[in-house]
Amino acid sequence: MAELNFLNKTYTVDDYDTVLNTLLKNGHAVPNACRGGHCHSCLMRATSGQPMPFSQLGLDPSLVEEGYFLACQCMIYADINVCVPDKDKRTRFTAMVAEKTQLSDQVVRLRLQPARDFAYKAGQYLTLSNTDGISEDYPVASIHLEDALMEFHISKDGNKKLDHYIFEQLDENDALEVQTAFTEYHYQQQYSTEDLLLIACDADLAGAYGLLREALHLQHQGNIHLLHIQRTPSSRYLMAEISELNKEQGKVHFTELAISAGTQDDDINSMLQEILNGLENLNNSRCFLWFDHNNEDQSEPNNKMASNISERLKDMLDDENQLITMKA
Ligand code: FES
């Protein structure tokens, strides 16, 4: 039987199944929609082995030359290695702003209706672009198939170029583009009995809120601790919604860490450590981290804090693979 290699894992293919089915069956979140070769949301690239010519019909010749193909159309007859598409090649769909709602002085909620529905995972980062081509990644708060619209939270205090455009200029019925994205990072049924620790900063709380809702929707059994780090008082939002989830389920524990302007790094670190020390069963927990990661500058406060938390958690967890840093 032929084998499919993806992200350094090899899968035996059942009965000439497609690349898409084989990856989905093995727990990979591959974007897809029509499964009929029309929407191109499942675009992938072969790094060795030949994709079926049928799976390249309708693609730009330059993409075919680079080994791109449609995963839903590519039956596997011989061994093949595949990878995610380059970010600039991923399919974009126009999305209409169906709702724009103020959640706090500094945070708005966007609910988008994409021109074509495609599969995504709550909590993963997706790329939004405006008509001037400015693109940024935001974690998605909605659950695919459960929520009718895709939901994102945007902070006015954010340092992303698109934040201010969305906050100040974008209106309901305007258009954005949403781009498909692959993720290895999402809630999985195998975590259902584990305790979860979700840590998010400012409006990236959207991702933690999405994953929290998805876990509860899938009948998560373990406790879920959500830590929201607020770098400004106005990034405090979603309190009522989270407390409602806790009332319904009784297994959601919520901690806020509000950091006032001018707080020294050492003081922030002590506060974080104190919170982490107070968590029961942390060493066995599955931890997810959402921080604005667009800026690679390690002196940038968010990046410094994210790497500091990562290091602390890795020291405290039984296995550092229990820590999942969410990224696009
Ligand atoms: S899912 Fe639409 S082309 Fe593959």
C-alpha cells in the first residue's frame, strides 16, 4: 500500500484514498470546503512523488510546476511527501462583515460571512486582509459548523497594522478577505480527560475562548483553567460570557492578570509565577498559549512575556510537549 508523508509522519493509505481524507483521518486540520475541486481551499504541495494530474486541473501552470495540487482530488497510488502551501499561495475568500460590535472601549468583535464556508479549528490563527492588501493573523473565536459566522476580536491597542483600520474604518457590509490556514494546534478528542490551561493576552483571548467553547461542546471531562493577561485595563472583556460558561459547566476556572502601565518585568514575572504555582495539577495539564506573535522582535513586551511564560511552563510540566504555542 502507498504511503503518505506529512510533517515527518508517515501514514499508510487505505484503498487509494485521497490526500485530504488520509490527513483528516489522522487528525490533521486541513482546510477544505467543496471537496469537488472547485474552491481550492485544500491546496497543498508535493515535495516528492507525483500528485495525480487530475488534482492539478484548473491550477495556474506556475503552481503546477511547483508541485501544487488539490488534496481533495488527489488519490494516492504511489508514495508521496506533501507539505502545507506557502502562505502567499493559500486560497483567500471574500468575507462580508455581518456584525461589528464593541466588546469594550478597546475591543471590537467582528463576525464575518465568508463567500464560501471552509473548515477551520476554533482557536487557530487565520489571516485577514483589507482591500489595500494589509494582512494580519488573528485567532478565530468561532466553532466551525456550530457557529454560523466566523468571529474575531480586534483590539485598538494592538500593534498590528490592520487593527486600526478595522477598529476605525471598517463597517458592517464592508468586505475583508479571509485566507485558509493549516494548523497542528487545536483541541483534540484525545485531550478530553486532561486538565487544560489556556493562557491568552489581550484580544487574543478570542482564541482561548474559541477553544474553550469547542472543548465544552465536545464534552470535555477535565478542568479548564483560563488565564487572561490584560496589558491594559480596557482589554478586560468577555467576563459575562466566560462566567456563563462556568455556570453551565462548573469546570471552567478563570483568572485575570491585569498589568498596569509601568509595571516592571520582574514584578510581572512574580505575579505570573504566583498564579502558576497556585494551579492544581499543572504538571499534568495540556497548556495552550495565545500571544500576538507577528512581531519577531524579542525585546517587544508581548514576545518577552510569551517566551518567559513558555520557559516557566516547560520547567513546571512533566513533558514540555504538553505546551502548545498557537501560531499561524
Ligand atoms: S475542498 Fe474544494 S477544492 Fe478541495
